Amino acid sequence: MQAPDTVAAADAPCLPPCPTETATTLGAHGYRIPAGFEPLRAVWLGFDAGHQQLTADLVRSLQPHTRLKMLVSELARMAEARASLAARGLSAKDINEIEFHVDRRALYFVRDAAVFALGPRGEPGVIDFRWSHYGHAGWCRVRHANDARRAADCAAGADSSREELDRAIAALAGGRAYRSELVTEGGAVEVNGRGTMIANVAFLQQRNPGRSRAELTRLILALPGIQHIIWLPEGLAEDPPLRATISGDYVAWGTGGHTDEFVRFADAKTVLLAWPEDSDTAAHPVARINRERMQRNFEILSAATDRDGQRLRVIKLPMPRIVERRIFLSAAADPGWSQEWSADYFASHERRREGQPVMQVAVASYLTSSPPTASSWCQATPSMAHHARCRIVCSDSLSRPSPAGALFSSTRSAPTGSAAVCTAQRWASQPPNPKTAAAPAPG
């Protein structure tokens, strides 16, 4: 579906400081949301106890190519992060080069907390989206569909403290925050940097209940630089809203359809789409659901154009085989750990019971791919083919579930080293020079 090409500004432009600045105001000043494939000035990382090895691997991979910033919740957590990195082989010099920032609302998945914008002279801005704790209230309504009181009690447990985190990150980055009434996270903002955004209908409707497609369109087109929307109906089956059943006894803990899990711009006119391979589709019911969804997405993308009316090039990038583990439901489950589940997490009509075994499926992005896949993609993409150093560089977008993600196993070979643990990666023709490159992720 093609959205209108433009939207009228709802706010008259003003020069900073403005008493209330909106995303539309930001666009009026010539800002835009840069694409993920553009050069980086810095990458923001988070830290928590459940992802220590992953964080060390990301630092080791990224640090030679760009400046790193790490957001932690308190000074004690900063000391813990430094000690953890040292224990995993990072030198004191490397650790000292990381720029640490402290905010009590720190989120490990920093990408979801802040979406950067870039001004005409490279000045930073941050889009202040509404925060919903990953659609927690909507999940509660489904979970307790026949009990309004329990649904309300469940919704009251959402962490609303991070509503202002994006504004705090803007201040730390030396930029300004601009308000949007759209409820979303950074993992669902996929743009080509030239006016086109890919949006997941199911995700945005879950995050913004009661808003029509026309209202969602208006809010998206008010974002800086966005003039054109490509709507896709659904994301991956194993990325449902929080904890949910996929089908039968297959369950997953996800975001509800972040685009960074299944569709990414590789350049302004090339889109990578997650694609379950035939052998997996024949062998696993979750892969079959994914094939149906991705086939529909492929058809839409193949017929879509960018802002300028030019057709996109769509590349099917094979997904890893289904990554799963058997777990038993327990009333003593700790909701903070992805491998612990209770029957109470499910809607009552499913009639789950404690002690029942289920198969938890990991949110395994297509970007966790084998080296031949990466090589084939580099060779297939004209903008990359002439670069001898076509390579994977991991971004700060990571898979959700799990402090215990290492317990998952997969039957498909994965690359050695830190690339193996990245579930959302930034494909770059060459690592940018952080001292000279333009910066879509300012500060």
C-alpha cells in the first residue's frame, strides 16, 4: 500500500529553544532519520548481567571501527561492566576508550530507546517516541481477555520509567529531543535515509490500539524526512508480542514484530528479507508460518517503489534453522529470565498448566547467517561488489529473549567469533573512520 507522498506540517517551525518541539518541527529544520547502512560516528551499547559475553564480543568487533558509548544504570554497574570486559580479555586501554554514561533508566537494548536524527550540518537530534514497555498493556489485555481487573493489574506492572530515556540520551549526545505521539521502539524504525520507511502493520496496531491506518500514516509522515511508507502485514512468527504461543506447543518471547528482525535496507534501493529455506519449511511448523508471512512481504516489496517511484531490489537472505529448547511451565518461574515460563503467562482459553512441556523458539534474525550467505550477498549487491573488504559489522540491535540465550542451540553452522552472536548486524562496505565519517547515530 502506498501512503500519500507528503503530509502538512502540524506545527509552525521555530528555532530552538522551543517550548514544545515535535518531530514535525525537526523535519522543518531539515533533519532526517538516517539509514542503518550509513557511516557511524558512534555506537551505543548497554550492559546487564545476562549479556556479559555478548557485550564483550560486540565491543571487540566494533571498537576497531567506531567510537563506543555504553549506557549503564548506576556507577556500580559501570564498575561491573569494566570488570566484566576485563575478565573477558579486553585490555585496560580498550576499556578506557569506551565512553560510559549513567542514567538510572538505562536499557540494555539502547537501539529501542532512542532513534537518532541528523541535521543538515550533522547536528544530532533524537525522536522522542512514546514508550509502552514493548506493548505490555496490549499483552495484558490478550492474556486476561475475560478479566478486566486482572488485565488492569497486569498493565499496571509495565515499566513506565523509560518514557523519558530517549530525552536523556539526546542530552548525553549533545542533541535535542523532539516529540512524536507514535508509540514504537527503535527496532521497528527501518528507513533508507532518503524518505522511505518500511512499517509493520501488526506491530504498530498492537502498540497504538485504537489508531486507524490513516492516523498511523499521519504520524509516520510527520517524522523528519519521511515522505513514503511501505506497509508490510507481519513479521516473524517467533517474534510475538512478549510471551505468547506461536502454534501448538511452540512459544516465544518477542517484540511483536520489530522490522530489524526480518527486513532491512542494505542500501537506499536494496532490501534484505528474511527467508526460510525449503528444507526448514518442510521440516518445521514455525518455519512454514514464516514462509507464508515472508512470501506475502516479498510480493509487497517486489511491487513497491521508493519515494522517487523507483522499484526496489529485494534479496531473500536465508534464515538460520529454527533455534529451540524444551522447557517446563512452572508457577515459580522468574519473569526476568527467558528460559523460565509459567502457565499464567498465557491466555486462559489456551488451558496451559504448570508442569506442561513447551518448545521455546528463539528470535533468530536472518542476519545471523553463515559465511557463504554473507559472501553471496556481498557479491550480489553492486554497491558492495567492488569492495575487497565487504564484511559484517555488528550493530547495537540485538535479539530479545534472553539473559540465557546461550542455552539455545542451532543445527546450522554459524560463523566463529563475535559475528555468531549478533542477531542484527550492520552491513558496511568498509568500516568508517570515526574521525572523518558522517554520523547518522550522532554523539
